[in-house]
Amino acid sequence: MTKRKATVFRPTAFSFPYLAVTLIFVIVPLILVLVYAFRGEDGGFTFDNFRQVFTEPETLRQLGQTVGIAALSTLICLLIAYPVAYILASNPFNKMAILALLFVIPMWINFMLRIFALQSLLSMIGIGKSYTAAVIGMVYDFFPYMLLPIYTVLANMDKSYVEASRDLGATPVQTFFKVTLPLSIPGVVSGISMMFMPIFSSYAITKMMGDMNTTVIGAKIASLFENQNYGSYGYGSAISFVLLVLVLVVMLIGNAIVRRTEKAPKGGKA
Amino acid sequence: MSFFDKIRSIFIKDKKDTAPAPAEAPVSAPAKKGENIIEIKGITKVFDGVTVLDNLSLGIKRGQFVTLLGPSGCGKTTLLRLIAGFETPTEGEIFIEGVPITSIPPYKRPVNTVFQKYALFPHLNVFKNVAFGLKLKKVKDPTAKGGERKYTKEEIEEKVNRALKLVGLEDYGHRDVNSLSGGQQQRVAIARAIVCEPKVLLLDEPLGALDLKMRKEMQIELKKMHEDLGITFIFVTHDQEEALTMSDVVVVLNDGMIQQIDRPKKIYDEPKNAFVADFIGESNILSGVMEKDYVISFLGKSLPCVDKGFERNEKVDVVIRPEDIKISGGKEGGHFDGVVLTSVFKGTYYEMIVLASDYEFTVQSQTEYRPGTEVSLEIVPDSIHIMKKILTINKHLGSVTGENAVTFCGGEFEIPTEGFEVGDEVIVYVPFDAVELTDDEKDGVIGAAVTQSLYKGTYYQVQVYTDTDEDFYIDTSDEWDMDDRVGVKIDGSKVRLEKYDPDAAEEAKE
């Protein structure tokens, strides 16, 4: 065999466009955020912006409220979505994937439209702009993101696990808590991260459905950047950076949980 | 000390250990070997309009190793799942030790299952998998509240370790189940089931996923375990060799019906019908005519046999095992003269195909005759097995829907209807050779799936299954592949019609 000439189109060449996109739209903005976060009003390096994040009571309160509203909506969503996913994945309904689709179709409608519609519906039954309304909005909007991963895990779960459990003497309730639930944890974790993290940075829902006191940190960042005052860019970037770290921590915890439940790849060696 | 000695020693010790504990004594009447532990009465199971089990009854004796054997789709796994409680029968009742169990949920039944793909819990390690059932189990203890208590941690640990020792995985308790090989996972699955001390152990093709060598080893080990544990094993397999090697009793199933229940040796030597003969090992199956008692005629020859009790000139199936045919060189001395077509060495014998009287005999012999050699075949009376033909004609209920048109089995066929009027209910008799199969489903009047194809000497007997849940038998010179979709046509001139009279039919039944 003679040596082949280096071909122009190596497989790695196909990844260049993606690399370029990633570079322009992810890496560069991230660096910009970092630069702004560490730049003082005079243009020099400073920690002032971060100091401000952790000392300004208003910011801390909003940060706390963001975590609170994200955690509460995620929890409520999980409590509703799990039973729904369980029922949809169970025998008589499983054949009708259309039912699961019904829960997903609202995602196809414009997000703002959905929120407006929900808002008018809620005010019709007497729930005006409030913390409660904001939480309902979050739960409503992110429900499919919670439902789908759990549904997928439950629907694809080997039914013989449940049968083995019942065969070994576990009642249906025991089987659920000892087998079904632990095996569905990866779906639950993925649902939580799909919901918890976007809520951190979303502020449209709280802005439109919450009252004056229900503001999240996303709104604060937006207002800082909308402000023409050049100095607030640095503060806004610092808050964004803190959020980013928080989200990363949540993600790492989630991954650790999943890895613990799914220690090895499915099936194993034959 | 060999592995089996180890098992034995563990078990002898085991019996001593557990004997004084009255808590574990059986609740019901004292166990007698030989009585039926499981009684299946008239079980029918229908899935989405398809009858998987058809009015099946079976008794299983305590302590036996019973194998349910049959091709895929014969209903053997369904039967096992009915006993385990994962399915409920459409009709009929199952009794375990005289207690009807069809309304009892699986977690309360005194049976445990070893699943086909093991179904080990991936989130638990080996020890916890085996301990799963024990942690849930309640033991009788008169000193405890309510007369029942759970196993203590120490008891669970002891039992789990003993079960792991029994399957040869003593030091694997802490291991992740996904890190084990197929054979090891299999052993964990067995340990997990027997640690619960079931009265009946159900095994659903447990060796199917193992390689050949491993499978042979596990066959011997399972058999040993059965002897040591003394409980009833019900084993499902489609592998006839496995069934014959391991079982006390083999139940051959096909089409949701029991074809034969017997000891392995008898199943092999005296198959009850052509299906069993074909399914259990290599066979030459031919069509013959019983001339009179002890005389059978096939392939144009009359030969002495040992069977009697058939009607004169009754059509029968003849089964001859390949190892029962005596083959010798030359053209003399035998019943059939032929030519060797192929010869294959099979380890301890040669398997040859011999063309004689237009039939391709499969013959096994220690001596090889090369292809092209002229040989003579001798068949002694003892080795000719005669079986009643299950059916000699297709019989279907239909109605006359037009001039020379009869509708049955979901299609309108062209059949002369002289003497009948439109709207008449008729019984349609279709001889096997009046049916024609077509490659393309659309070319036939109705579509059907091939469920069985048996070579009967000069022709194939094919069984097809129509979409209206009915069977057709066809005699054809072509071989058809199982599960293929085919079209069914009928030569109307060979079909006989008979007026259907419901009242007369009722009487005939009684």
C-alpha cells in the first residue's frame, strides 16, 4: 500500500462550523461578561462589582427570591408531572403516545401568547398579579420540560423490573418506592435541571404575572443593561456571573446524583 | 472438593440449621411427594382476540422438574406468567396446593421467577438484589406482635450469603450487578429467587442468553440444584435438547394446546404426533396407510410394524428416527434402495441424506457412505412409529353468498353451489390438496401466515393461520418459510359443501 495523500475533508473538518458558532456566540460573550464584571468605572481591574453583589441587600433579596421561586415552582411541577408521567407511561395509556403529545403541544404556541392567555384566565378567576400567579405561570410554562424526561424514563423502563419486584413479594406501593422511583431518578434530575436552571434567568413570567414585590434577579440584570448608564454593565455582568456559578453547582449536583443511580452503562457485559 | 460437593455440604448443613425452626414449617398439609402441587384446569388465555392458550389442563407433581417445551408463540411463557400471576386467565383456574390462585396477586403467591433477561435491579448491588425478597417477607413467630415478624438483619445476611454460596458467588455481594458476566447475572437471578424459599420455582428460558458452553454448565448445575433443594421447578424452553437433558417430565406445547406430556425418553421414542416427532430431534416423517393391524404401507411398500388398533386403510403419519435406519452398501437386503446425496460428519456419527423412492431420508450411521454411493436402507418394525393424523380435511363454517360463491374465513371463494340457496349456512370441506398458496398475499382470496411446515415424504404439509383466527392445512410440493405472509386460493371443484344445521350440530356435540 502506498501512503495516501492527506485528504482535504477529514471528518474533523465538519466540526469547524460548529466550533466557529460556539466561539462567536458562546465563548466570546462569556469572556465579555467576565471582562465587564472585573472592570471598574475607571476601566481598571476591580472586585467592586462582586462586592456590590454580595453587600447590596436588594440584590441579595432578589437572588434569594429567585432561588425560592425556582425551587418552589420546580417542586410543584415535579409533584404534578411525576404522577401524570407515571399514568401516561402505564399500560393502557402507553400505546397512545398522543396523550403525551397533548401535554407538549402548548409548547408550540408562542411563549408570550401563552403567558398573556394564562394571565387573563387567572384574573378571570380572581387571581391578579401576585407571587402565586407568578408561580402558577412558571409551573404552567415549564410543565412539559419536567414531564417529558420523566415520561421517557418511565415508558422505556423494562417492565420486568416491576414484575421481578412483585414476584419477590413487594406490594404495588412497595414496588413503586423500591424499584420504579429509584430507577426513574435520572429522568427526575433531568427534569429538574431542565426547569430549575431556565427559571433562574427568566424574568418575563414574573414581570408579567408577578406583583411589584415579586421580582427575580433576571429582571434586575435586564434593567441594569437597559440602563444607559455605562457603569451598570459591570454590576450586571457580575450578577450574571454569580448566577452562572450557581447554575453550574446545581448541574454538578444533579449529575452526581444521576451517576450514583446509574453506576454502569445499561446491560453491562454479556 | 468439587463445586457440587460444596453445594451438597452447604445443603446438608442447611437442613440441620433450619430444621428446629418451627417458623418455617409449611403452613398447609404435610408435603407429600407425588401429589399435584399445581393443578391447571381449563385455562384459556386470549390476547387481543388471539387465543394463546386453549382450554389447557395440566397437573404438576410436587418436587418434579417439569419443562414446558414448544416453538416460540406456542403459549409456554404465557402459561408460566399465568402461574406467576403476571397475567390473568380469560377462563379457567389454577390451584397451588389446592388453593385457587388466579385472584391472588403475584406478591402473595408461593412461587418465584427467574426471568429471561434476569431483571436484576440495576440500582442495587448483588447482596441487595438477593436480599430484596427477604426484606419484604414476613415469618411466623408466635412471640411477636400479631404472630408475624420480619427477618432480622443477621438472618437476612446469613440466608443471602448461603444462597450466594449455593450459586458459587460467595464474594460477589458488594459487586455492582452490571459489572457481572451473563452467567454470573444468571446465578444472581437464581439466588434471588430461591432465597425466598418458594414452593415452586419458575424459570423462563433462563439459559437463552448464555453461550453454548456456559449453557451446558448451567444445565447441569440447575439440575443439581433441583435435586438438592427438593422444590418443584417449572422450566420454559424452546430448546428440545435442554428439555430432554434436564427434565423429569416434558410438556410439549403447540398452538396453545398440549401435544404430549411424558418422560423425556418416551417423548423421544414415542412421539404422539407428527408435530412432536418433528420438534423433538431429527425425524423422517412420511404419510402412510395402515393396511391392517401390524402392516403399514408407505412409499409404495408394505412393511411390518408393531402398531394396531387403526381402521383399515386409515391415513396415518409415519415417523422414523434417523439413527433407527440401518444403512448398508449395495442394492440388496434392505427395504429401500437409494443413492447418498450428502454426508456430514457430526462428531460421533455421519448424517447422510439418502434419496430412495423419491423421498429424502435422513440417516445417521457410524459408517460413512460417500455421496453418489448406492445404498440400501432397512427399517425394522420396532423403529416405525405410527401416529394418527390430527386432521385429514379442512372443515370450516361458511355461508352461500351468491351463485357459485361461498364466504368463509373472511373471504369469498368460488365454489359450485348447486343445490344450495343464497344465505344458506354451510359446512365447507376443503381437502388439503385443494388449497393453493401464493407468494404474494394479494394474489390469494385471503391472506394468512405460515405457522408450520412439515416434510411428509413426497410433499410438505403446511399449516397457515388466517386473519380470522382459523387454521388451514395444505399439501404442497413447495416448502414455505415460517411466519411468511401468503395468499390462499382454493380449487372450488374439489370442495364439498354440506348444509349446516345448528340443532343437529348441538346434538352431535352431546
